[in-house]
Amino acid sequence: MSSTTLTAEPKPARERTRSAERVSVLYDVPGPKARLRNTVLTVLVVLVALFAVYALVTKLDEKNQLDGALWTPFLRGDVWVNLILPGLLNTLSAALVAAVIAVPFGFVFGIARLSEHSWIRVPAGAVVEFFRAIPLLMMIFAVMYGGSAVFGLTVTPFTAVVTGLVLYNGSVLAEIVRSGIQSVPRGQSEAALAIGLRKGQVMRMILLPQAVTAMMPAIVAQLVVLLKDTALGFIVSFEDLLNAGARVLPSNFNNIIPAVMVIAVVYIIINLIVGALATWLERRSRRSRRTAARPVAPADSVAAPGAPGGVAAPGMPGGVTTGDD
């Protein structure tokens, strides 16, 4: 009785070096002159940056902004506990609530804009374009004062900031989702429809999983923008991190430049953490979608019946050997 067995063949050396060759596919390897030019330009850029830092420090020293009395408040625990940390907590709370609402908002309206039904596609497009066109600061101001003036509602600064962030950033995320889904090759959906999947299944099982990975950098960038846009709550007296740094601290210690610099460092640290977390999620998402199966090598030999396993029979698929029991 004959049997068919699959045998794994060693990966050719040419295949092993293919990934290394990809490094130089898009550009020529720099020669000696190019490397020298790159080194000189790098040194010049570093020198210019160092000079800019020196000029800034010198100017701050001339204006007495480096005096220890202006910086010592940041070494006091009560300043952090009573001013900076509460402002940071309000900033993170507003950003988190707005992000949790804006992301589903963006996915719903982004997918709706791709609907084949005009009664869904047209209103969704109108909502997205309308809120994208209005400045965020104007929306926060309108929600804060328009809600009480027109509807008689009591709107808190937190609610005004979150509402404005959701409407604006959700509309931007809707465009990101729409373009991300459309970036998936059309053949993917056509093949899925050909095997009998419904349109909802195609969107949920085929298009979205591929589009999310492609959209992740743009989504993260927009969430970082959302976090920084919480500072616009300053206009409605929202007690956020910027309010603590640009209004409360200078009014108590007369150190607006040091206060703004410290608050800027806090914002930078937060955004770096958000970016690192998003990078980790993207890598994890990519790894989870990789298949563990190895492709069959395009070998050009199959053992003939009765021959040893390595003897080739021309014209048969690679990696398949036949033999008689």
C-alpha cells in the first residue's frame, strides 16, 4: 500500500539572506563620500542644537529665570499634592473619558461612511465633516455657554471639554477608520464574498482586523493630540495641568517660565508613555496575526516509488515523497 508523507526541506541560503538584502533594496548603500558627508552633517546639527541650548540658558540667566528661588517650589511636596497632581489627574481623566467615547464614535461613523445605503452614508458624512470643520476651542466654548443660554443646562468645565474633544477627535478618527478600511486590497473583500460571507462578516472578520494594524499609528497620534487638546479647557477655567502651571503656580510664586517648562516636561513624559504603550500594542497585534505554519519550499524533487527518500522524480510537487509500504 502506498503512502504520502510531507517532509520539510532545509531553507536555501538564498532565502536566508533575502531579509538582509531587503535593507538595501530601497536605497543605495552609502559609499565613503556619502558616509563622510553624513557624519559632517550630523556633527553640524549637534553643534547647532548645543548652541541653541546654550543661547536659551544664557538668555534665561540674564532674565534671572534660573534663580533657585523660582525653582525651589517644585521641590515642595505640597505644591505637587495640592496643585500639579490634581491638575494632572483632571487632564488624564478628561483625556481617558474622551478617548473611550471618541474611538467607538470614530469606528461607527467611519464604517457608516462606507455604507452602500445613502440614508446611512450621507448623514454620517455630514456629521463628520461638520464637526471636523469647527475649531475645537469654539466647540468647547459653545457647549459651556450655549448649553446654559439655550437649553438652561448647567454644564461643568469637565463636561464641556470632554464633549468638544469627543466631537472633534471622533470625527477625525472616523476619517482615519474610513481610509484605513479602504486601504485594504479590494480583492480581500471580493474573495470573502465569493466564499459566501455576508457583508457584515466581511467587515468584522476580514477588513477590520487588517485595517486596525495599518491604522494604529494614526489612531495613536490622534489620541496624543486629544491628550494635548485638554489644555484648551483653560478657556472655560477647567482645572487641568496647564491651568495649574500657567495660572495658579505663577500667581503664588511669580515663576511663570519655570512653571511652564516643568509642565511641558510632564506633558512630554505622558505622551512618551502613551506612544510606547501604543507601539507595544501594535507589535503584539502583528505577532498575534502571524501564522505558525511554514510555507512549503518550492523544491523540485519527489522520490520515485521504491527509491530512497532523497531521490528525485521530475515533475512532482516539492517536499512530497511517495513510497510503498
